[in-house]
Amino acid sequence: MYPVEKREESTTKRPFRTPRSRLIFLVAIFGASLWHIGPPSRGFVPWIDNLSSPHPLGRSVQENAHLQWTPCPDNSTFYCSFFAVPLDYATPSSEDKTVIAMRMYPATVSGSERLGSIFTNPGGPGGSGHSGLLRTGPLLSNIFEGKFDIVSWDPRGVNMTTPRISCHPTNFHRELYALSHDSGDLDFNGADIATLNKSLLTTSARAKLLTEMCRDAVGDTLLRSVTTVNVARDLEEMRKAVGGGGLHYWGFSYGTTLGATYVAMFPEHSDKVVLDGVVYAPEQYTSLVDHGLSAGKSTNGVFDGFVSNCVSAGPERCALMKGTDTTAAELSARIWGLASRLAITPLPVPRPTAGMPTILHRGHLLGALFSALYRPASWAALAEAIARTEDGEGAALAELSGAGGAHWAEHARNITDAERAEEAGWGPGREMGASEGGMAVSCGDAPPFDVDGDLAVWTGAWLGWRDQLAALNPLGGPNWFSSVVRCRHWGSVLPSPPRYEGSWELGGDSRKPKNPVVFVSNSYDPITPIASGRRMVETFGKENARLLHNNGYGHCSTNHPSVCVAKALKAYMINGTLFEEGTVCEPDEGIMFPPKDSEGGMHAVGYSDEDRELAHTLRLLADAGIGIVPPGLGRTGFLSSHSAVPRIMLHPLLIAHV
């Protein structure tokens, strides 16, 4: 589908550079409600000894003296390590290394009951597992009865893993770069050909600008090193270093692409692998457009679910319901009508609740709406923001959409990423902050584009792709197209980044995982439809994979939690017990437009005390936003058709594709 330019080895490679000092990543940590589950004291982890020693901690690390666990300076109930791997696996003896920032939440059971480690990736590309585990580690541990260490990491180029990919000197520069292109003049949502042509040419120019900024900031050697095939090799090195046998893994969203790639590369080391919010992984490496068409297959269904559940909830629970006689069709027409009005007449927001005074345009509404489809728990807040915007008050929607930016007091400090890390207690020589790592992964994984050719020919072909994406998926398709344009000039990074080009077929003694891979899909997921889960089962073969169907909405099962799903995964991880083929789980009640003071299914009829506790854990996990890149992480400042990055969440694929 893509015009691909064949490229030879560059004769003018840009040198590998030490990244500049960079700014800010604010780690989002939940309050006491998360920690009351009971992070273990040191007395609960007898398998770890000699905690104050600088030597490797714990029996599992003895296989590799290069991995050393020490209490994390930001929360000593976790343990952290910095683990060196080759920057380029083609030259493993080179002195150039990637140093992976790892974090572990230890098992809470005794050493004899401990079952090993579960690795987890939160999605992206560009999501920080290292910081995300602060929110999710105790919760994931609780699901599996404290029997596993829960381990995550910052993938290459991201947050605390070095060298980092930061294409802006500070996060203040990154935020200004984003807002300088947030007027709404560039728009892939409409049908006006003049606007579409202008948007394509300007977005392409900006893509070239950002690509060159990245090349100047960190060099081609680093940019080409962060693709998924290398992250999968890193995961294999971490698995060997941690010890304990084959890989136990729970990956979300993009983490399913990573997990599927790992299984395809190292099937014999894949023990119990759960891939939740399933991407059809082969398209990551073959076509960004085909990938987008697959991703958007159920977006309309999730939007219809938002509207119909609002109507069912009524005016007491859904602010968009002006009366009890509004139909779903009428409500849908109102929302799209508001989008049309904002395209013509943007709404001033002189007194925002967050960010700077700004104007709301169509892109902000559609961006907030699409992003909210990821989390049914956010639908009530979205409905209220849209209703207020209908009445001429746009502050709530501006906050959800990211219009006007955010965290300006923190940005104004203008400290470097190294200073930020030292403030957080990591000491000299470390960095932490936002990055363009996700963009480097998405663009590097895909085949390069041919950027030569007649202007009318290539713009016509590209706008044809835009039409396909927008026709299938009016909410997310234009934004996906914008992210495809972002990768248009990534072919200038030379040599071409490595991508997985091996077989996806499993079978036989040498190409078979130890246990079938479990794919988990919701009925209606706005970015990873259940069709992708079914395709991955077919790709790996039914003897090597099984689909667990959660009959809910949102992105990843954790965002429409189900005790049924959690119990099935617990049995699989702890006992190796596989659920029956064709199993369909119902999600817990009370997530979408809940009554006030609702606890969301925790007191459902027929739940045992154990199930209520599990439901409570799942609700907190939904609040933690697994599969959702935290606000501020991965913001590239790259113009999308929805412009500013939504503050409900950044949708993980579109932030870096999204």
C-alpha cells in the first residue's frame, strides 16, 4: 500500500550524540486509596536479603551480576535497577549501551510461595512502565494473590532509560511548540479540498521539521535503535537476568504488539503471556494505513455505546440528557452539530480551569470525545463538559481536551530533565521526562515512504488514504492520518531502522510457546477492536492461542473491569488453567454513568467477599488508566487533526502513530 523508497547504507551518517539536557516528567501517583491495598513491608519479602547492600538483591538476580535491585528513592516499597544492554544488537560488543530503567514491586508471599516475575508493559509506544508501576504495581500484585514480583521498565528512548529521545531542549519548549500550531486552521476532519491540501502540505513540512530536530538532537544511531524488535530483545535479556524460567507477561495496547513480537521471536521462552487490548501486530511493520483501518473498525460502535448509555442513564446521571424523551439519534446529531458549529465559530475560553485562555475548535471536541471512548468511567465527565459547551461555557472541555496546555507553573521553572531526576532523589547522571520515543518507534517500525514525485500525484494518493480512514472512522481516522503524515520523512533516518520481518506462524517443537498465548479483547474498543484479537489467534494458531472476550466498552479489559476476566487470568498465571474456548465475560456494573456514591459493582448480588475485594482492586486499576499514556508523557507537540493532546488521557496508539 505504501510507496517505499529503497535505501542503501548511508555514506553520511549522523554521529551518535549524547542527548541534551531535557525537562520534566511529572509522575502521576495515586493517593492513599491505592496504597491501602497494602504495599509490603520489607519483612514480607523474605526472598530478598541484604537490602542495604549495593550487591545484587535476591536469588533471582544471581544469574546475572549486572542486574542489581535497590530500594527506589521515590518509594522504597519498590525496587529499582538500571540494566545495560547493547544499543545495537548487531554489534553487541560495542561500548554504546542502552541502560534500561527497571522497577519491581516484590511478591508479598513467603519465598516458598513465590512463583516468579510478571513483566508488564502499559502501552504507547512511549509509555513509561517505570513510573506507571507506581500506580499499578500493588493492584496487579493483588490480582495474583501477591505470588509474583511485578516488573516493568521504560522502553528504549523513554523517560529514565538512557540515552533518551528528546527532540526539544526542555518541556517548556515542547509545550510551546505544540500550542503554536493549535489554531484549528489545519484540519483533516472536513471535506473542503483546499483545506485538506493546505493541511497536508503544512503537516508534511512540520513532520520534516520535527524529524530534523530529532536527528540534530540525538542522531540517527539512537533514533534507529528504539524499534520494537530491539525492545523485544531487551525483554528477553531482562527475562534471563531476572531468572525464574520462561516469560510471564501482561501487555496492554502497544504492549500487545511488543508481546506478540516477543512470542514470534522467542516462542520457546514464552510461558504465560497475556495480551490485552489487541493490536494486529503484523501491520505495525507493513503499513500504517492498513494498521489504522484495522484499528478503527469498532470506534463507531463505542461512540454509539456512549450515546445509548447516556440516554439510558437519563438526566440524573448524564448531563447531555435535557429531558427523558431524547433519543440516541437526536443526541448523536446534537454532538456532531456542535462539532460543525465549532469548526465555523470557535468558542473563546477566557477563564479556563487549567491552562491558558484559549479558543475551542472542532478538533478539541473530537479529540476529547475520541479519547474518552477509551475509558467508560470518564463518560459522565465528558457528557457534562459537552453540555456546558453547548451552553457557551467551554472551560471543562478545554481542560479535557488539553486546549491551552497545562502545568504552566511547572514548565515556567524550566529545569532540565537531569535536574528533575536529581530533585526526585535519583542522583547525578540520571534523567527523567517526556520524550519523542513513541514517535521514533512507530515511524521506525513502519516501511519508509517515497517522498519524491509529482506534487499533485502524491498529495492525491495521500488524501485518498485520509478519505479511507475518515470514512471508516470519523472520530479517530483523521487523527490517525495526521500521525501517518508525521512519519512521512522518517526515511531520512539511516540506515533504515530494524523491524521484525520474521515469521508469525507458530508450531512444532521449536516454534511453540509453553502455554497458549491469551488474547483479551472488549466487544467495543475504540482503537484495538476484537477483530484484531481474533486475527491474532488465527495467526498464531488455535493450539497456540486463545481469545478471552470481555463484553464491554473501552480500551483494554482493565478500563471496563470484569471479575470474570480477572479470575480467568489469575487461574492462568497461577495454576496454568486455561479458560474454555469461546468464554465471554460480563463486565462489572456501575462503570458507565454511575449513580452518585456508587462503588461500581463491588456490592453486586452474588459476589463473594473475595470477589468484592477483587472488584475493588479492578476499579482502582481502571482509575490508574492502564493502556492510557498519562497526560504529558509522550506529548510530541506534533499537530494532529484533533490538535491539542486530550487531558482525559492520551490515546496510546495515536499519540505515537498517536
